[in-house]
Amino acid sequence: MDLIWDKMWSVGVDKIDRQHKELFNRINLLVCSMKNAKGKEEMITTLNFLEEYVIRHFNDEEEIQKKNNYPNYEIQHKEHEIFKNNLKELRKVFETTGVSTLFVISEQQKMSHWWRKHVIELDKDIGKFLMDV
């Protein structure tokens, strides 16, 4: 299931929303590359971008949280670390064994589930908190 940006995903913080849109696009691109058995090089290039962008996004998001004394910062940080570690594991699989159809389906489901849960349950709370600050 692709991650399609819709206003329901909006956190209410422009910088975070713009970055989420880009992340959704890049995750979909990575999954599409895996599904269509694109070359390993193309998948690694997409994964490289995604890893760098995820780190930048999480850092930006956490900076906003710290600056505003967001009470659930530790929960957010822990979740961010989990996703970054998942990307590292994904890279390991790409570089060692490659990808199978079952792997692609599994990764797509995991990433979609993680982002849906993270944005709806955690990131939207940041927006609500900032409106009350």
C-alpha cells in the first residue's frame, strides 16, 4: 500500500508537513524500485537519499520539540531511532542478499504501517501541542 499524501496527514507545522510529503514520495520510489526489480544501484541510490533525508527530518522534528519543551520528546526520539535502524537493516539486506518479492511486500507493509502510526499517533500530537504553546 503506497503512502499517499492527503491533508489528513498534516501535522500543522509547515516544515514537518513538507518533509513528510517528500518522505512519502521517496519511500514509494524505493518500494517501486524494489517491486520492479530495478538495478541494485538504483535502489541503493534511493536508499542513500532516504537515509540522509530521514536523519535530517528527524533532527529537524526533534529540534522543534526540544525548543518548545515537548513532553513526549523521548518517545519520539526512540521511535525515530527504531526507523533509522530499520533502514540500516534494509541496506544490509540489499547489499548482501538482494531482494525477493516476499521481502518487498514485507518491507512495504512495515514502512507504511510505521509511518501511518507514527504520523497519526505521534506527530499530529506535536502540532496540537504547538498550537497550545
